[in-house]
Amino acid sequence: MDGKGQELGLARVVGRVALTLTAYATVVASGFMIGIGGTASTAGPLGTLSYWIFGGISTFATAFVFGELGAMFPKSGGIWEYTKQVFGKDSAISYMVGWMYWFALAFGLNCEIVSAGYYTNWLIPAIPQWVGGLAVVIVFLALNYFGVRLSSLVEAGFGVILITSFSIFIAFGLSHLKPELFADFAPNGTVLPLLKTLPYVVIAFCGFEIVTTMAEESVNPERDIPRALIGAATFLTILFGSFSTVAFGLVPWKEWSLYTSTTAPLLSIGSAVLGSLGVAWLAVQSYAGSLSTINGGVIGQVRMLYAMAREGWFPKSFTVVHPKHRVPEVPLWITGASMLIIALLPTISETAWTWAAFLGVFGYALIYIIAAVLLIYLRVTRPDLRRPFRCPGYPVTPLLVIVIFGLTLFYSGREINIVGALWALAGIVFYFVAARPLRRRWLAQNNFAEEGK
């Protein structure tokens, strides 16, 4: 590669600030805005500690792990690239990591389309939820079609809006806290309820590592990727920790913890505190969060498919880049198709899309655990590798990632883990039926030996 990202036909146009805001804005969405209701019903006010402790520790630890890996191997595939460095390009394990990361992005982030559809319907009742969702899909496919510079600038804009809105509401909430609402701090117990909040809390923080898939479009990835990850982890921990504290201290948690619809519990809190103004405020904030996550999801999914296709795991057409906008076109349309499917899930069942969201938790937890294992393995077996950024607190830091996300998988429930395992099985079948033959033909056409490359 010539230093300008030309190997993939991509351009190095994304700076550190845009990367940081992209990481931040991709995450601040319904994962937190709805998940806080599940956290409250599970642990009561104790749940706010889960955001500060589990959320903060896991997010910083994950940022440090991906920071080291991303600076060592600044390529578009992210976690898939790091896995290849350990297991090789032709390994079934490497392929499966790419498959599962795509799965996490598709289910974890595309579900925001449903939330956006609900908020569109709330703002303009004449527009049905599913129509609003489809409209959002079309808008963001068009936006990403015109290149990563535009989509990253839009994402940065969402980041500024969300930081401002959250900060103002937190400042307002802290000045109106009711300490008596924390009197019954742990109504359901302590340790077990806190652990059971993990799936609700983890989904709120997942997705910020998306910036590692933009490494070949970053101006200075070795410096900017770790800084963007750490900056986003700082923003997210302070934001979610503070907002959860405000939520529990403004309105009795039993009044909003049992809400399960997309418009609650934050809209319930806004209504109780500021009436219709509070509802409108938090509805617009939630809407912006969903839109930013959809945009970040498109960015990540497209680059994941493209990175795998350039090495023969998907058809050659996946590697065609638009000559002007420098966007992988077929991966963009494949991403659009998956988004359309997710957008229509509520027409099948009211719970179908929430299941999809929790499947995203499964995928993310698995990928984060794998990243931590890869970092430990590379430290032990390849200590000579150049590491522009070194994970602080090694080996405790990656071990914390493994433990926290392992517990998250455990408490996600048997059904979620079974369905996630079935998707992994589908990936194995696709590997042997289609992906490996495609890879062999690609190797033959490019005059490479099948193994050891």
C-alpha cells in the first residue's frame, strides 16, 4: 500500500476528531435509551453502578485492547485483520471471526432502524413506523454512497448534537436530584442483580470499535485510532454513568422501569420532569442517537464485507469501488438489503427486533473476547512486533474484557446464545460450500500458494 490507502481504492481523509465523534455517535442510541429500563427493573437504583463500574471498566479495557491491535495492524478489516495475523489468511477461524463481526454489526446496529421508524412515527404520526424505517434506510444508503468523508462528517455532526443534548439534560438533572429516591438503593439484592444487568449495560457501550474498520481511511491510524477509542470510552462512561444517575434521581424508578416500548423509558422520564417539552427533547435526542448508529453501522458493515472480499472470501464484484466516491458498491447494497429486512421485523412480531438487538450483544461480546485473547497471544508469541500503542495494565486489562463479556454472554439467556450459535453454524456451512471455493479460485487467479499466505 502506498500510504494513501490506494490498495483498496480508499482515500485517507478522516481525522482524529471525526474518528472520535464517529465512535461516540455510533454508540449513543436505543441500546442505552431503552436498556436503562431493563437495568432499572433488574437492579433498581443499584443499576447506575453497573454503568459506572461494568460499563466504564469494560469500555476502557476494550478501547485499550483494540487500540493496541488497531495501531499494530491499521487495515480496513479491524478484528478480522488481527485474527489473520494469528491464524493466517486461509484459516476457517479467521473467516468465522469476520463472519461473526459482520453478524454483530448487522444485528446490533441495524436494529436502530426500527427505533428510528418509531421516532419518525412519533414526530409525524401520519407516517407508519415501517415506512419511517424504510425512509431512514434509503437516506443513509444515499449518504454513504457519496463517500466516507461525507458520512463521517454527518456522524461527527450527530456526535456534537448528542454530546450537547446529553450534557444539558445531565446538568439540569443534577441540579434537581431527589436524594430520597436512592434510599432503597438495592431493592432486589446486590451481586446477582448487578450481574444480571450486564446484557442491558453492555449493549449500550457496544459498537465504538467501528473506527478500526476505517483505519485505511484514517489520516494517521497508528496515532488516531487509539486516541479515538480512548476518547470515545471517556465520553461514553461519563455520559451513561451521569445520565443513569440523573434518571434514577429525578423520577421513581418503578414508574419507568417496566416500560418496554421503543418510546420509553426516557420519554416517561422526560414527561415526568418537563412535561411535553421533556418528551419532545428526549424524543429528538433519541431519534438523533438512532440515526447516528445507523450511519455508523453502514460504515462498518460495508468495510467489513469489502475487506473480506478483497482476499477472495466473497465474489469479486464485492471489491468494485465507485471511481468517484471511492465506496464499495456491492457491499453497500448488501448492507442495504439487510437493513430493509430489519426495518420490516416489527411487521412480523413486536418482539422480533428486540431479539435481533440482543443477538447483536452476543456477537459483540464474542468478538471482544476474541480480541482480548488475540492481544495476549501476540504479546506472548510475537513480542518483537512494533506496537505504536501498548495496552495499559496488561495482562489484567484483556483478562477483564474476557471475564466481563463472558459473564454478559452467560446472563444474556440460553435462547440468545443458542440462536447466536446457530448463526455461527450457518457461517461454517457457508465457509465450506461457498467461501472456501471462492477463496481457492481467487488464489489461483492471483498465482498464490493456497497455504502460508
